[in-house]
Amino acid sequence: MPATTENNQSSFLGRISIRRNQVMSMEGNHDQELEDLELFQKHVGDRFADLLSSTTEDPSSDALLSIGWLRKLLDELLCCEAEFKAVVMMGRDPSQISKPPLDKLLPELLDRVVKSLDVCNAVTLGLDAIRNLQRLAEIAVVALEPRPMGDGQVRRAKKALHSLVTVMVHEDKECGSTKGTERSRSFGRRGGNAGNKDRVRSLSWTMARNWSAAKQIHAMSSNLAAPRGGDLTGLALPLYIMSTALVFVMWTLAAAIPCQERNGLGTHLPFPRQLPWAQPMIGLQEKIAEEWKKKEKKGSVGLLEEMQKMEKVGQLLIEFADSFQFPAENERLDEVRVHVEELADICRKMEEGLEPLQLQIREVFHRLVRTRTEFLHVLDQAGKLSTPTV
């Protein structure tokens, strides 16, 4: 997280903590509530605006849907979640968040949180799959780097590259018909150790047989309705903002990372164009949807920037391997060397970035679990306070 963003968040959270501990008149308290809501909206809008501008205005920054960009996206979600809880929950009487319309909106948000946990699990399995693709690419790099280049090296690279490209092109289709039964993995636990050959042929999904990333995202967004009238200045607004951010981030992760049954993810999500904080989120969604359309292959293994580059370079190296004759011309070898170096660079980025990305998704998972538990506790307290004593 950039230092400025971190400082702004610390200042915001500290201010809310101080205000909630002060004795204020009802009128003064309402004014401060409105100011807190304005700041929360501004911070959310600014964070997603930074993510959008980094894809269009700064060529040196991480590309859209790259590992580095996804890590920034998750940082922003965690910042939004921390400020959301401060605005809605910190120092507040439990009865305030159990009244209409929150008595309906909060359970809906908590249901989205549960669905997000499944998406986090599916995406983590997808990252394991990407690691297997990385290993295949590394085999090809190691085989093609030494000079002089012989038939044996090229055959070894060709075999690895064919496996790599085949898995990337067809894996989603196979995942949709996998015979795996129930979801058997959560953070901190790993499933059975299948052999490497099986992991290459299949990415070893352990989500439920009928689980669908697209259906999960659509279920999260189906009842996502912007507040109106007086609700725009009440606690319904931060609940809606947090729900929208959560749906967008899960949609983005499922689009970028291999997930089970993703057909239909390219459709637009129902975000409110009239609310300023949502504009950069809509801009990002349109860019990602456009990337999805460009591929024209809904069964692709994901829109992750590094994977798209890996597939492109892999195809070029397969073409070289198919036509290879010893001894190869120097000009042809120079051309291949460039592609091999590009593939090696992609592997390095994956080696450096995939584990931190998995750790961030794990943090999001645990943070969402904790947030849900805290809200359930507050609702339980509110229920006890409203129960008449006998």
C-alpha cells in the first residue's frame, strides 16, 4: 500500500475512533456521520481511480490483470474493508445496525461474504494451477537456453510447451465436466498429493462438482441495488459500497485466474453510473470485459497478463520446434533466443509474485471471515437487547 494511502487511512480510522468516544449532541453527531460517509466514498473512489489511471497513464506501472496489479487491487479491498467496519461498526450501539433497512441489507452483505470465500478458495486452486504451468515453461526455458542447440533439447522443450498450451486452451472445458465430488480444500489445508502427470493433465479442482464461478458472481450481484432517497445519507450507503467493491474484486479475480465454470463472466455488473465513487470501478470493468471479448475463447484458462504472454510465446516456440533442423541458422537462433528470454522473464515474475498473491488472498479470506463473525456478534447483541426481560 502506498505511504500516502496508508497515512490517509490511519488518519481516517483514528478520527472515527475519537469521535465515537466523544459525547456529542444528536445534531453534531449526525453532521460528523455525514462527513465520515463523504470521506469513505471519496477514499473508495480515489483508490479505484488510482488502479484505473495506472493502466492508462503510467506505462511503467503494472499492466491491467497482471500479478502486480491484482496485488494492488487486493490491497485496496482490504483498505475499503477496514474503513467500512470503522464507519458502520466502531463504537456504535448494536441496535443501530439492526433497524431497517440494515436488517435486510446486512444479511445480504454477509451472504456475499460467504460466496466470496468460495471464490477465494477457487482462485487459490487456480494459482496452484498456474504454478504447474510455470514449471512447464521453466522446463522449456532450461532446454532451449544452452548453445549449441540439439535435437534432444528441442524435443524436450516441445513436449513441455505442447503440454503447457494444451492445458491453457482446454482446461476450463475439462473443469466443467470434472468428476471430482465435494469441495475439500480451505486455506491452511491441502488436498491429496496427485502425481505431477495428473496435475498437468488436470488442474485438480476440488470445488463441488456443480460449483460455478460465473453463477457465484451473478448470485452476489443479483440483488445489488443502490440506495435511494434518505438512504443515500445513512448506513445503507457504506453497506452498498462495500458490497459493490466485494463483487467487483471477486469478479476480477475469477476473470484473471483459472476458475471452474466461468462462462458468462464477461457480462456487465449492475454498478450505479450516477454515483461518483463508482465511476472508476465501471471504467475498470469495461476494460476487463473488453479484454475478455478480445480473446474470443471463453474457455481460456484466464486473463492474467503473464499467462496471456506465456501462451503467445509458447505458440511461437512450438512453431520453431516443429520446423527445427540441426544445425539451425544463426538468424533463427537469435530470434528464438529473444522468445526464450521473454519466457524466462515471465517465469521470474511468476516465481516472485504468485506466492505473495496467494498470501494476500489468504489474508482477504481470513479478514472476511473475521468481519462476518464480528457483525454476527453485533446482531446477536442487538437481538438480546430487543428481547423483553421476563
